[in-house]
Amino acid sequence: MKRVERILEYIAENTRKLAEEHLLYDGGITAAEIAVHQNMLRNNVSKELSDLLRADHIIKIKGRPVKFLHKQTIEDFFRIQLKEKQIEVGSLDEILRPGEQVDPFHSLIGFKDSMRNQVEQGKAAILYPPRGLHTLIVGQTGVGKTLFARLMYNYGKHMKRFSEDSPFIVFNCADYYNNPQLLISHIFGHVKGAFTGADSEKKGLVEKADGGILFLDEIHRLPPEGQEMIFYFMDTHTYNKLGESERNRSANVLLVAATTEDPGSSMLKTFIRRIPITINIPPLQERTPAEQLQILKHLLESEALRVNKPIKVESEVVKALIGSVTYGNIGQLKSNIQLVCAKGFLNSIRENRDEIILDFKLLPGNIREGLFNLGKNRREIEEFGAIASQLYITPEGSHATEEEDVLEPPFNLYKLIEDKISLLKDEGLDDSYINRFITTDVNIHIKSFYNRFYNLKGSRERILKIVDNEVLEFAEEVKLLVEEELDRKCSERFVYAFSLHLSAFLKRIREKKYGGKPVYDPVNQNDEEYRVALTIKDMIEARFGIDVPGAEITYVAILLKSVEEERQGNVGIIVAAHGNSTASSIVGVVDSLLGSSNICAVDMPLDVSPREILEIIIDKVKSIDSGRGVLMLVDMGSLLSFEATIMERVGIKVKTIDMVSTPLTLEAVRKASILDMELEDIYRSLKDFRGYNNMEASVNAILDNKVIVTVCSSGKGAAIKVKEFVEKIVYDLTEKKMTVIPAKIKELDKVVKELQAKQSVLAVIGVKRPSDRGVPFIPLEQLIDASGEELLRELLLHNEFPVAQTNESVVIKDLCEDSLKEFLTYLNPHKILGTLMRFVQELERELQTDFEYAMKVQIAIHTAHALERMVIHDGLVYRGETEMLDSHIMDAVNRACGIFASGINLTLSDDEKYYICEMLGDVYKMAPL
């Protein structure tokens, strides 16, 4: 058979395999796929495809990458005759339904098969006269409930049921489940004076969603009174705002709700009866094998796009990935795919390959077991055996005829930083978050790569296969310099990471591919890491005889910031339980969920003597301890007696908690690995743990003897506002709730004295210091800057609260976001906040000053209001004399405002800019240059 005939036969065979929705949506066969499966050169395949198109045997689907379909097969499948010759279209729909817009549900995998009934229900809910039918979407976590609601909305616009600018409002009921009043206010709005702090009238989500859809996620978290108000609105389409006595407002809103719970057991029956349509989204396991495979391919295409490399997947890996999904549906499958692709990506770099190859031996144990899970069902394995062949996925936008550049070494600092920045900026995240993300991300990648060599025999020889010996020796010299200059002990991770980065840098210089300027510069030149990076730059120039670009200093400084100081590992955890596999089962679940390496199991068969078990546990304690002690979780109190013997025998600190369970073990590992808590702190926080359902009660019991008092001059209402603010700061710092009590100024000393009689007052926060000088006091103005928050952090640490290790201030963003949520109507406060923070930072850079925290908040909120006025074309008119404004400040504001045009496509008017200049005038005059 000739080459062209083989190609045509391959296209025809694979066109027949595609489901209808895949044909209509994005199906087709790429040239790269043909080249791999037919073992042909890519250029030869492209030439033959051009000839087949001219001969009118195939259809070309334009896009990136280009795909092809067999023309005769398409005609037979859809029972049509295509009269056009040499067809080149954007999608098959252009041929089948010329001039028609594509039904949005056609993008849903399975819309003609397992999701057919759900799609029909969704369409009926939208089209049913006169207003549509309120709908409840039920399904497990990760099945795509929000996606389905969005498709219903898009279908409504497609069918002209909604206008193009109609709203689609999303609200998660869980965000306010413990505050019914605030939740109801959020949904229906409130009038001025409805409650303390309600200084003005506010629109609710129902009003904002008028003419469109209000999507209520986790509807089962809505309190009964909220459900009652919702079903009254569904009955009458009328409502009242919080604080109003009569329901004289109306809105045309279609309600779509979603829940993971059984509606009959978690919601009011009167509420359920008013929802005429319930759509059940099936879990991934109940979708057809063809659909599961199509979902897998779609997720793999996203990863190929992310790394810009083709991905070759063995058929056994396809089955294992699909079988690995046990609880999280499509969300879990996506996570598993990302994990496997990350490992494959590292391998492709190490082996200098142009593609990522996912083979079975690459898979982690829990994903590899997916193949055997799939094999438990004979019919299912037979169906997958028929369709799950090797996959070859190419990235969208890649040019398959072009070869990739020669790849960098496995740890590529340039790629880690440059690939992330645009994504993070597009998400509207502010620079402080990006700084933390980049340094943390680099550190994680260093650990990930280093674990491939660490504790392995011949690890130095392994790294020398990637970098030159001279580079590695130089990295070891740099390590000594860093330890001396920064007064920190660096691990071998730093040596390997720096040597790999230096190797990549030298390669870029040698091939004249150095960009010369970093995409992003999160390093302050006054930082000590930047100072040491300057010294390292001089060392590189002297050793290797090259000129190091200034931009390289930033990358080295980021590396110095990212690498953690060498330190002991986490607290070790041993699960010991009677039975042949009880402990192993618990540890297996925890390992699958958290992937921890600081935990091990001891199974205790009933016929094994306690002395033998003791010796086994002693060996485990010695092997798992990293210098910070071991926590034993046991099933019976009798094992508590082992604790003293173990410490006496091996000299390792051991604490024991009985009544072991899976939730208890999850919490122990989370606190040890993620929160990095000490043994005593973990033991103290878990000794009264009785499962997640009772966790809040347990925490409250621990915190009952600690309180914070807030006090404000404007009365108790303002103190309540400060109370809510302090509660959020404490929770952000500790992940625990603390009792915060508001007080009036005149009653402060009385309240403090009464509380001290039965509790411990941790601090007073507000506008007046208590008479008792023994009670710590944080002024309200300090709370809004770094010093007050740092003082609160120290107080918590002093009182033995495990505080998260972070340098970020949680105050300024909370202040801005809370204010913006209260007053913005058209702009999304969460999305716009990052842009506002960048605007403030750009002003600081232009004016060469640092604003006070309060000033930053003032600028951000004022500018947000100005942007909102631009949206509704209601900008302020400046009444002052523009000639009196500082021209230097005006130039700075003009340049900084460019962020809004590029980021959110809004432009401030000159009058609005004049007001910002006026605001900055006095501050700038007082600020040091």
C-alpha cells in the first residue's frame, strides 16, 4: 500500500471512531498524530495531506493545530452530500448548519449520549414559558455542575431567551452559612439602617440578576429562613430588602441552584417542591467509556498547551488514569493528569526529548492501581480495551513542522518564572501575591527535582550527567558564600538547583539566546539576597570569563529567596492498630489524599505478642524521626504504655493519642506536613479531636479561656465592625476562631475586669488603652499597618497558638476588598483588586515614595469608584484649578493609569485623574524622595 493510501485509510478509520459531538465540536486527526502512528516523517505526511485535500478526499478543519476528517465518512454518517470541493472550514457545523450559531450544549462531552436527558432538561428549563423553570442541579464534587449552569445560560442567550448583556450571577451559599442576616442581605439587599453598620442602601444579588440567571451554589448551606425567602420569591417574583416590611419589589430572575447533598435530607421540603426540575449530573464512573476517554483527551490537550509540548500516552496509562478516579470525578482526574504530566515533563527535559512520554512505570502507585480498579469490571475493561489505544496529543498553537529548541536542564528557573507571570497577572493578582507565589513555586520545584537524587546512591554522579563538574564545584563555592553572608545553613538542594540554573544561563549566553530582561522583577534591591546576588555575579564573571547581564541578578536573588534553610524534617507519625491491615488502610487513604512521606503504619495481628510489636514500633520510631519527635496514633489505650519505654530506649520524644481514626490521622499529617507544627502543638490540638463534624466545638473548647476586646469611640456598632475585622485576621493567621467582644469606651474597664474574672484577655484593640496596664493594647490605627498586625501575631505565638509562617499582611487587602464589596455594583471587587494594588505600586514607583497603609487603602477605594463611574459614563467634573496641580504628579498618574487600559480595558477621564492628583499632592510633598 502506498504512503498516501495508508494515510487516507488511517483518517477514514479514525473519523469513524469519533462520536457525533466530537465531530461537531473539535474532532479530527492531526498531521503529527498520523506521523507518529504510521511511523512517517512529519513533512511527508503534510505533503500527502495537501494532495488528498486537492483530490477532495478529506476535509480540512482550520485551527491550531489543523485537523482533518474523511469526507466520504462524514457524508455517510450525516446522510448528506457535500457539493463543495476542497473544503476548508473552522468547524463541521459550518457545513452542516451554514449561517447558524452552534448550540452551546454541543461543547458538552456526552450531550448526545449519557448527558442527553440532562441537556434536554436544561433546555426545557430555559425555554418553558413564560419565564423558564427554576432548576436544581445535583451531583458529586467535581462533576461539572457550575459548567452545566453556565451552558444553560449560554443556551438562553443562543435562543434569545436572554439578551446578550443579561447577567449570570454566581453566589456560594457556604460563604455566609453561619451568618443568616448577612446572607439574606447579600441575596436580597438591605435598606439604610437595616442593621448596625448599614449606612446606605445596597442592591442584592436578586436585583443584580434581574433579566438573567442567579446561580446559587451549595444551596443546602442556605439557612431555613433564607430558603423561605427564596421560595416566596420563586412563587411571586416579588421580594423585600432586609429592613423592609412589605414585599413590593419584583425581579425577573431564573434561579439555578446546585448541591452535593441529597435534597430531601438537607433542604426544606416546601423549598424542594417549588423547584420543578432537578437535573442529576452523573459521576465520571457512570459516563460511557468513550466519554471518559474524550474527557481525558480534553484534559491532556490542556496540559499539552500548558507546557507547549506533544504528549504521548500509552494505552495502559490511559486506563490507569481513568481507573484512578475514586471520589473527585473530573476534578480528581485533572489533578492526576497534571501530576503525571509534571513527572513526564521533567523526564523529557532530563532526557532531552521533544515530547512528553507517559508510560506505565512513570505513574505513582495510587494512579497505577487505577488499572487494577478498572480491571475489576470485566465488561468495562473490555470496552476500554477496544477504544483506549495509544494517544498522541499536540498542543494548540504549536507548529508541528517546527522542531523545538534544544531543551534546558531539568530545573529551569527562567521557564518557572516566565511561564507563570503572565498567567498570574491575567488573573488580576497583585504583586505581593505574585512575589510569594513565585518564591514558593520555585522552592517546590527545587524539592521535587531534588527528591529524584536525594538519598540515592551516586546522587553526585547523577547530577554530573546533566551539568559540568566545574559548574557543580562552583555551585558548592557559592553555597559556602551564601551560608556565610546570609547566616543560614543551605542544603544540597541549593547546590543542585544553582548548578542547574547556572548551566542553563551559560547555555543561553553561549547560544546568544539570553533575553536580557526578566519578565518580572519581584526582588527589592535593598534585600540582602540581592546584595549577595551581586557578589555571585562578580564570581561568575571572574570564573567563566563572561559578562553577566544585570537581569540575571534578579533570577539569582529569586533563587536565594526561594531555597529554604536546611532544617529538620517534620514530626513523624506512626499509626498502630490491631488487625492484619487496619493501620495500613488508614495510612493508605491519608497518603492518597495528602501524599505525605512522614507517616508509616504498624499492623498488629492478634497472634503477635506485645513485646514483638514494641520492637517493631521502636524500629519505626528510629527510622521515621527527623529530630522533631514522633506522634503515635493508636487504637487502644493499652498502647499508651509503650510511650515511656520507647523514649527510654531510643531517646526520641514520643507522644501518643488513642482512638485512632482516618480523620484524626488526616489532621495530624496536615498539621505536621503543611502547617509544620511542633510535636507538642500537634498533640495539644488533637487530644480532644473527635472528627471534623465536632471540630469547631473542640476548637471553641480550647479557646474558651482566651478573648480579645475591641473598643471604638463611635459606639458599640463600630466596635462590632472592628470585632469582625479582628476575627478575620486571627483566623487568617491561625485557622482558628477566637472570641472577640466589642465594648463601649465608658464600659471598657468594667468589661475587661468582668472578663478577667473567668477568662484571659489576650489584648484590647481600638481607640482607648485599658486602665490595667498588664493587658496588651493595640491602637486601631496600628491595626491598619504592619506593626499592629505583627504585634497581634506575636501575642498569638506567645500564647502558644500555631501561627502560619507568612510575611504577608492580611489587613490592607481585606480592608479594600470589604469596602469594594459593599459599594461596587458593576465591577467585580475580587477581580479588580489586583489591578488596583498594581496601580498603587506603580504610583509609588513613579513618585519614588512609600505610601502609608491607610493612604494605600484610600487611593485604591477612590480609584475603584472612579472606574465604576467610567463604566456607567457618570464621571466627576473637576472644579479646581488644574494649573495648581503638580505636573510631576500628573505625569505619574497618567503613566500609572495605563494599567487600567491594558488590564481591564477602562480609561479614566482627565477630571478623575485631576482628583487623584489632588489627593496625592499633600502626601507627596511630605514624603521623602
